[in-house]
Amino acid sequence: MWGINLIGPMPTAPGGAKHAIVAVDYFTKWVEAESLVHITEEKTTSFVKKNILYRFGIPNTIITDNGTQFDGKKFRELCDKYGINNYYATPAHP
């Protein structure tokens, strides 16, 4: 089970990154993070593939916030393709 969230905006880093996507494996407490210039559904989908699926295998569950980048067609198709349950955290109560 992984939890994924976006943080930012933060002070601009070299390369223009102002945001970060962070994923935490709730069992091992392992953290994966990546800086982002723009928050898009394509970036979140790519992050999940590269940093979770390809490195650790297919998780049973991913918990995200209600952001459009996690509720879009591409992200839902990714979860459906790999049989991942995608749950949304209640705002202000993760």
C-alpha cells in the first residue's frame, strides 16, 4: 500500500522545479520523491510507473488526495490495467 501526495509550491530550484511528488510505502516506510516543474496527470502517471511499478512491483492499493492529476483518465487507466485499487483520502484527514 502506497500513499502519494504532491507538495508545493516551494522556492524555485535550479531547473525551475517548484513542486514535488512524494510516495510512501506504508509497510516499510520507504519514500520515493521527485521534483516537478509542472503538476500534470502525465507526470504523476510516469512517476508511479518509474518509481513504484518498475522498482517494487504492482501494489495492491494506492491512496491519493482528490487532485485532478490522480482522478484523470490516464491515472485511472493505469490503475485498472495493473489491478491497483485507488482510494482517495478525505480532505484534511489523510
